[in-house]
Amino acid sequence: MERKIVHCDLDTFFVSVERLQNSSLVDKPVLIGGSSDRGVVASCSYEARKYGVHSAMPMRLALRLCPEAIVVRGDHDLYSKYSNIVTAIIDEQTPIVEKASIDEHYLDITGMDRFFGCWKWTQELRQRIMKETGLPISFGLSVNKTVSKIATGTAKPSGERLVDEGTEKGFLAPLSIRKIPMVGEKSYTLLRNMGISKIKNLQEMEVFTMQRVMGENGVGIWKKANGLDESPVLPYREQKSMSKETTFQNDTIDVDTLRRTLIGMVDTLAFDLRKDQKLTSCVTVKIRYSNFDTHTQQVQIGFTNSDKKLTEIVLSIFKKLYSRRMLIRLIGIKFSGLVYGAYQTDLFNDSAEEVNLMQAMDWIRKRYGSDYVMKGICAPIPEQKGGNHAHKSS
Ligand SMILES: [Mg+2]
């Protein structure tokens, strides 16, 4: 049986949430991001995009392109709150839901057409979300995730698009190869140099040619260009948590050692989040005293994968948790409530330099392993036995 897969994406989500708080932002060019001129654009309105502004652009450049833009610092907790409201509405009436990012969901509604038409159902859900939240959202419906995601893209802003079963190739053919989710800057340049600009050109190629030029990645792109995608909608609830524990060789009461260990663990875990393109919304810190008494504390937070933000949260939980001045045997950190999400969703508090540092460190970790770099503060002190080895500090 052919599947029925819906993709939906809130339009300029952060901007739309800000507009609900402050209606004077409606119809104006709005930039969300760090307000200092070293900041980065996390999101921008369609009015600002007309001037060539896009997300991840330095704020200074964005303001040069669009000087009349209104800059809003951004409030990740507020965005998470609205994101969860949208998820709850979808969850209530959908059999299988994957939360793909803070403003994006995939829904598997296969079989629903036995009761009502899938397209009518999709349109009604869209109207319900807009009515109950006041947020504009776009939808695509087709037989798989890739075609539905591309359909959503063509429906934006605030639109809906149905791609009937069997019409996938025709729908994709006239579109730019940029519309294929896997095609990044590098693949785009390579394909353009081969004279390929439309998806139609990819459809006309032999799959082995793509394989020869681009390897397995080329096969993936070719399949998507032909509207083929078997990947399942993965329910949100099945996504696991990430955790890390350190047992000290000698139980310790030294707050500096404890803090340094926590910071090192956050760095490693946050890197794992970013590597898997995930964000966490719940942080748990655990301590076990030398008498094996174990205490944990959990805090719900706005979705993030930023070292800086997670370090602040972990250290503040630890400060509250470590009330008894007793020897500690073990400390642990858990990140749960994970969702898929792009890195850009937590740029408001980070300057361009911090983002560049984090990206440079991630690049080295991916190449040489996660112990290869760490922040100066985490470098082991001479008397500490075992543990991490710092080859390089930054
Ligand atoms: Mg969006």
C-alpha cells in the first residue's frame, strides 16, 4: 500500500512568535539574533529576505543590506513553548508523528483515507493549528518524506500542496536541484559545473553516472530527484537520551575538580548532540556520595545544543544539588527530550566568534576524536590520574 506522508513547517517560526507578542512587527523586516553587531541572524522575516538577508548571516552584514530591519534578540524558551503546543495539537489526532525540528513535523497518516480523505484531513489540521496558535504554517502531502518536504517548500509562505500518487516525478522536474534536501553548497556547485540545474536533468541521468561522480551520496540524490524515499516516519517518543557519568578514582569534595569534570562532560555530550543534529530540552544532573546516597535533579529547558548554555544550566543544577559537603563518588549528566534540529536554532546568545570556535572544535573532534580538543578549563591538572588527555587546549 502506498503511504500518505505529511510534512509541515511553521513559516519564519521565531518571527511569527515574536509577532504574536508584538503586533507592530507585522509586515516589517524583522531579524532575530544577537543584538550586538558581532551576532548572527538566527531567523528573518520574508520582508527582510527580499533584501538578500538569510539565516546564519552576520548581523552586521544583514543590517547593511536592510538598515530599516528591526532586530529582536530572541527567546528560545518562548519558541519551545509554542513548538510544544503545535506538537500537542498534531499528536492528538495523528497516529505516527516525528518531530523533525523545533518547527517541523512529519506525519504518517497512511490508512486514514478509509475514514476521510487524507487531503481534507491535512487541510483541516492546518486550519486548526493556525486558529489555535495564530502561527502561519505550510503543509505538503505525498507518498514519502522527501516529496512532502519539497512540496511544503513550494507552498510557502502559509500554503498547502498535494502531490498525488504517481505524479512525483512531474512535480519535481521543473524545480531547482537546490530544493532537494541533501544538496548542500558543495554538491550544488559540483552539479552546476556538470550543467545540471533542474531536477529534470537529474531524472534524465543514469544512476551509475551519479554514483561514479558523487559516490553513495550521488545515488541518494538521484533517488530523491526521482521521488523515491522509503525512509519511515520515526515517532518522536522513541528518540533516546544521551548521558555520561564519571566515577572518581578517589572520592572528592573539591568543587573545582567537580566543576571541571562537569564542563568536560557537557562539552562531549553537546558535541554528540550537534554531530547527530539534535537538541535537548531536559537536563538531569546526578551525584552519588561516597556512602552511595544518590541524588538527581532535572530541569526542563528551551531546545538547545550549545556548550555555553548547557554548561550554565548544568553548573547551576549542580550548585543546588550539591548541598551537603560530603565526598562525591560519581557525577552524571543526562540530556533527554531530544529532537532533531539544525544548529542555527540557538544562535541568539552566541557571538559569531563563539559559533566559529564551536564549529572549529567540532571539525577537529570529527577528524581526530572527541578527546583531541577541549577548552582550557577542562585540561587535566597534574595530580589527576587517568581521565581525559588534552592534546591541545583552546
Ligand atoms: Mg520553518
